[in-house]
Amino acid sequence: MHQIGRQNPAPSASHNSCTPARQQDNQEANQDVRPCGQHCPRYQDESHHAGPSRCHDRNRGNYSDARDIINAKHYGRPEDETDRFTAFSQNINFAEYPVGFNPVNMQNLKKYDGKQDPRQWLCIYSTAIEVAGGTNSTKVIYFPMALESAPLTWLESLRHDSIHTWEDLKKLFIDNFQGSIHHPATRHDLRLCKQERGEALRSYIKRFFDTRATIANIAEDDVIDYFHNGLATQQLYRDFRRN
């Protein structure tokens, strides 16, 4: 007998009988699977809905703080003459701040304005950088931020690629600013301090004792003798001695 109503069974869903559109979707999905087995969003907007992934972390570089980001930009940027001090060599310009460097207390350091003794100021600056966790290279790359406008102009005017180390910078700095400061006076300077012709007595007294204030370890008898010898007229001194 003929079997009435017998039909071929419908294709199973497990067979590869997807429509062409579905096959294309499957192929595109397979292309987006990374070797690590994770699916990364094909479109940028999808990343807002996706959870954390290795791909996303890898793109961010796993930066732990702002210092790492600054170092990465500093190290990876192209060389730009307008974005660096030309006196600094490449190894200085592309040096990284050390891990743990914290210059927050550097704001208490008085910026150099050209009036302080450069040796004394450098000693304080060097110690402050070391306390903040810096190295000798850190002292150089942070140096411009510790200068007032006039010394900063001097730094910008230095010869190209002339500073390779902290020692180079110290020598140039001291040689330039050592002669611009006032050194403490000596006994000889006080002896030469005399009242000028036509100078008011008040002016001479102020000038004499301003000089005296910068001299250490001088006997008061010597101060009186130097003051007397510097007077244009001796009458005042004789009156002073009588009283």
C-alpha cells in the first residue's frame, strides 16, 4: 500500500541550513572573535554597553596614576623644538620622573630670581628634589619650574644641547649668577666707607651701619674708629666723645 501523507522530515535546526543573511552575520561575528576568545565591540558606541575587557585595558595601558600618563606622553611625543628647552640634551628632555616622585612640597621653595647666592639656592633646591623622591635627572627636568622670569630667560638663551647632566647645569648656573649677588662685606670694606663731600650726615650713618651689619666678628672699638675716620669733619666725633 501506498503510505498516504508521508512527507520528508523538515530540516533540523542543527544542520547548517541557515539563510544567506544569517550566514553572513555568523561570519562577521567569527571575525570579531579575538585569539583570547573574547568578543570586542565592532563599533565604538558598543563599548559603552560592554563590560571591562582585556582589549579595553590594553588600550588604556593600565595607567595607575597621572604621573604614568605624563611620562608616556613625554616619552612618546615627537621631538618639537618649541616644546622643550633646547639647551637640554635628548636624554634629559625624554627622561621620566621616577616612581614615587612627589613635588607637592616644592611649592614651599622660593623660586630663584637672581638675587640669592646661587650655590646656597642650588643646595636647597637639590635637597628638596631628593626629599620629594627625585634623582639628578629629575633636578634638571624640573629646574625650569623653580625659576623666575629673568633666570628662565637665561636658561632659554643657552647653547643648543649644552646640558647633559646635573653637573653641567650647576656649573653654567653658578658661573652666570655668582657675580650678580652682593657678597658679605669685610673689615676692609668698612674702613673704606667714608662720608662723601656734600653728603648729609644721616646718609653717611645709614650707609656705614648698613655695611657694618653684613660683617661678622668685628670689635666695637674698630667700628668706632672706622666711623670716626670716615667723617668729613671731626667736630661731631669730638663732641660725641665728650658726651
